[in-house]
Amino acid sequence: MTDVAVVGASMTEFGRREAWIRELLAEAGAACLESATVPPDAVDHLYVANMASGEFEGQTGISNALASDLGVVPAYTQRVDQTSASGGAGIYAAWQSVASGVSELTLLVGGEKMTHRTTGESTDVIASLTHPVEYKHGVTLPSFAGLTARRYLERFDAPRESLARVAVKNHANGVLNPHAQFQEEIDVETAMESPMVADPLRLYDFCPVTDGAAALLFCPADRAAEYADDYAVITGVAGATDTHVVHERVEPTRMDAVADAGRDALHMAGRDPDDIGVAELHDMFTILEFLQMEALGFAPEGEAWRAVEAGRTDRDGELPVNTSGGLKSKGHPLGATGVAQGHEIYRQVTDTAGERTVGADVGLACNVGGFGNCVTVAVMEGR
Amino acid sequence: MTDVAVVGASMTEFGRREAWIRELLAEAGAACLESATVPPDAVDHLYVANMASGEFEGQTGISNALASDLGVVPAYTQRVDQTSASGGAGIYAAWQSVASGVSELTLLVGGEKMTHRTTGESTDVIASLTHPVEYKHGVTLPSFAGLTARRYLERFDAPRESLARVAVKNHANGVLNPHAQFQEEIDVETAMESPMVADPLRLYDFCPVTDGAAALLFCPADRAAEYADDYAVITGVAGATDTHVVHERVEPTRMDAVADAGRDALHMAGRDPDDIGVAELHDMFTILEFLQMEALGFAPEGEAWRAVEAGRTDRDGELPVNTSGGLKSKGHPLGATGVAQGHEIYRQVTDTAGERTVGADVGLACNVGGFGNCVTVAVMEGR
């Protein structure tokens, strides 16, 4: 197995963009190649992480389109779809292409263009990933989030405010991220008084609908120095699934696929949860940040809310979580998200995250598809 | 790089099926596991090759759905999309998962459900892979095929009947394939008199619209004997792209991405075109069989039509092509096709293709997306 390095990274501005998916992907891809001063024709594999360009824009074949737009033809191209975990699946696919020995330079670009659709339309496209039985009864992902949040608060006697604190923390981080959709602090009161969406969750418990793209460049670790003085090595990466039907799970507040993927990725890296110095978690809904912290071993079951309330996941805490602003503040263009998480961890472990830099050597990204239906976890370490 | 074996294979009946994509995928996947007497929970990676379940059926997240349907949770799952080359891209992804060392048993299932839509709707979904400029002017893939066929016939002074002979040969092969959509011989006259679609191509120059699925099971070659007495080893696999805009290509009768992927796959296998004893080519349109034969080095440029006319690609010829019936007769459920090509080559090199068996030790599958926009080639050898 060839060791794999990340030697370049980029992301576009996230938010409401006057650009189509092809333009967003090209913007991120070109910037990423530039970040490592790599000519396009050096790329031999190009992966595009995207959930639904066909449904959102009537445009398919986007990995081929991007190969032409970037001038990387005849590099092999493929689209990776794992719903909202497409970006993390893209990291896994790109890692495999280098680790298996067939690629010397792989570019991964993830993106989604969504804001030209109404929030209802976007929610409906996303809900098409659920089981038809659940879908037919109107149980979209926000509904699952509401039901699970209620269960968590009751089960662990956690205050409703603790969820709001996740949003407050991630908004505070987003202020320092020039690419974030929202660069604006909020307070607990604002979050608690925002409109109800899925009881007990309110507007500020949800990530926004976002356009954007992000990119990462991969090569064998023994060639990384050709491209960058400081780079990251992917020391662990793994994926796992949970049941497609959410109501078949024994305990909805336990994210088994996160636990499985996290355990495998940490094992591959030879690391414990305590070794992780910075983490990007998939806070599509605030409640998910608690559940992932617990499944990954960053907090005992039922106690993540205490860690957040105590500030242990703030930028100056023991384990800063979602320094990028997270999905909540940075935004969540489905296919881009996992790649943007990788971008943040790369920046953190190479100490190039600007004011957000927390000085961590080892970082972890956890990308979740559906309601924990599928998960990828990557561990990156600075070199 | 771990050597990768194929130890199981299956395909559903192709044609008009009263089943949705999830059912088709589950049918093929379960049969494939059964073919190697493997319990579902032994699978650690599951790839689903599919172009457009969202567009055709409003169902996404199908790799998760399949993991649950087959009982392979918590195996990592991902959907692979490379338009009509999704199946070949799936073979490449599955190969990488084993070759990189992270998988001990990977299941690949490719499928598409299309016949509930009209031919026009299906053509329109497929055309969404083309460049918007071409798409806007109504240049669908059948139009490209017509234009290219005209150019080929004129450039190489080939008779119109030579194209019909491709259809006649592949229909004759399909008669022996119990899973083929059409199990019926046709003659040159029938093909030549069928309705005009895209001058000079007529109805019998086109593959049908098809529902179906196929599956392959991969493991490290040194564990293959645990699952099967006779198995195949993937000795070469590669992919390549061409320009997204077809009219930017210098010579449309040359399929550069086929040439690139073929050269790389043969090089990896340490083989020459002459070593190949059986091939599955992507005859979505009859003209494509000529172009691929030439790009892969099976015939000099402009002379594939002579090889077909002389019977050299018949079942009893030097290089039998499309013994399965090809896309023309077997059918073309987009995401299933590349996997079904792999299924046929596996059957041929393990001498288990029933009456179609030609006794070849080395086979090649070439899967094409778009109009040669992206291509994968795999070389398999019997053990």
C-alpha cells in the first residue's frame, strides 16, 4: 500500500453563487492545481464528488466536463456519489487510486449547485435518498433530526440550550473563514428564538442551502516534497454504512456507522481519539455534532453536550471542532462538504488556516450521508 | 499492489422488467454472492454502478439501500457514475479497493431501470451528459453516431451493409444468451430495411432501452481459491477520457480514449492485442464496434469492417467479439453494461459461458461513456 499525501487544497466561496456546477467545479479545481503549482496535464485521475447535478440542473457527465474545462484530458475521470457523504467518499476513492499504485497525481473536486432551487425542492431531492416507505410518509432528514434531538435531550437530561451552543460556536468560527456562507456571530438567544422547523429544532439548528466547491490534490507520500514544503499525509481512512431504513436502528442516538468508520480509520492510523487535535464533524443539524463526538470516542455517550457547554470544542479548547464554521456556518453544498472538511483539516495540520489555525498535528474529518446511512472518516497528519 | 481476482458473477434477465432499480440490484447482488457461496456479511466494500436512478425513478442513495437489502451493512458503500461507462468504472473502483489493500471482499453491482420511461425521455436523460452547447442544438448520442458512421463509410469506402453485419453477428450471439433482451437472429436485409433513425443508421444499428443488473465479486488473488475452483484475475485495467465537446476532436472516427485506456490496460497486463482471445466491445451503435476494434489494435484503421465481413469476429473466428450478444442484442441498462461485459469475459475465461464458450484464456472488456467521452478497459485471464 503506497502512503498517500495531500499536497494542495482549495475551496470556492460558499453561499449563493451566480455560477453553474461546471463553473464552480472548474474554479475550485484550477485553484487547487495552482496551490501546488501543478500543470493540469500532470493529473492522471480526476474524481468529482457530487450528489445530484442531474436532479438540480439537468446536467450529467460532469467529471468529463471538468476534465475538458481544466485541460486534464485524457486523465481518467469518475463521479463519486454517496449522497451528502460524496466528498468523503471522494477522499476515499482518491486515496485508493494512489494507494493502489495506479495514480501519481489525483485531483478530487467536490461541488453542488443548489440555491437556484427552493429550499423545499432541495429538501425533496435530498429526501429521495431515504427509504421509500419513510419518504412516502414525509419523513425527511430534518424530521429525523427533530425526533432524534428530542430523544437525546430526554435520554440524557440535556438542556435545549446545549444544541444552540453548537450553532453559536460554529458561527463564531465561521466569522474567521473568508469562504464561509455566514460570517456572522449569533448568540444563544437568537438561536433559541429562531423559527421552529422540526420540534425541538429551530432554524439555527440547520445548515443552510449552499452553492460551492472544494478540491484536494493527492500523490504518493514519497513524491509530496516535489509539490509542497508542508503537506499532509492521510494516515487513516475508512467508511461504513448503517441501515437504509432509519427506524430499523436499535437506538437512534447512536451513530453506528460513524463508530465503525471512526474505529477503522483510527486503527489504520495507529491513533486514539485522544491523539486528535482538531476535527471537522458533519453538523448538518446541531444534534449530529453531539452524536458524532460520542460515536468517535471524543466524549462518553450522553456527555458531548457537556463538552460543548464547557467550551472544550471551542477553538481554544482541548479538541476544537468545526474550526471552518462547520456545515452550519460555512454552508453545505452536498458534494463539496466532505472535500471542504478535508480542506480545513489540511489547512490546520499544515498551519495554514490563517486566524483559525489551532496548532494541531493530527486532524480528523467525519462526513455523513443521509441520517448516518453512510459515513467516511479520514485522519490526516501534518508533515 | 495486491493482485485482484474475480470469483463470482451474475446477471439478471435483461429486457423490460417489472421491477424497480433496487429490486434489480438486489437480484443480481444476491445471485453473485450465491455463485461464490459467500455469506453477505463477508462483504466489506459494495460499489453500485448506476448513471441515473434519481432522474429515472426519483430514488437516490441506492448503494445504501442495496447494503440493507443484501444484508451487507456495515460494508462501505458508494455509487460509481461514469454515464454509460459506469459499470467499467465500477470494475476499476472495485479493483482499486482490493489492490490498495483495504478490502478482502468487494461486491460490485451495476444496474439501471429505464423502460418505464419513453425512448425519448431516456434519450434525453442520456443526452444530459453532452456539452450544453451540443445538447441545446439537439445533438444527442444517436445523432453523433449517424454523423460518424457516414464519415467512416465515406472515408474508408466501406459498404453500408458492413454495419448491418455487426448487428447480425451480435443477434446471432444473443440467441445463445438466456439473459439477453433479444434472443432472435436477424439478417442483413432486415437490418438494412429497418426504420431510419440517424442517417445512415437505422433501428437495428442501435441498442435497445433496457432494464437489468449484473454483479461481480472481487478478492485478493491469493484468496481466490477459497471461493472458487476456477476464477479470473484482472491483469490489466485502465481508464481515459476524451474531450467533453465531441466536435473538438480532430478526427471523429478515432476513439482516442479507447486507444489510451486500451494501451494502458494491455501494458499493465503485459499483453498485445494479438493475445486477446475474446472481447466485449461497447456496441451501443454498430459503428462503435468498428471504431473500438481499430482503437484497441484489433484491426488497422479503416479495416475493422473487413474483419467483421470476413467473419473474423464471429464466435468461431480468430477474435470473437461480443459473444454475449453485445449491447445490441443483450441490451444496455446503462450502469449494468460494463459489469455485464465483465460477467461475459469472466464466463469465457473460466469456460462457463455455456454454448457461447469459445475457449479463450485472455479476454478484454471495453466500456464507453458518452460518445467516447470516457472509457475503461479491463483485461481478465482465467486461472
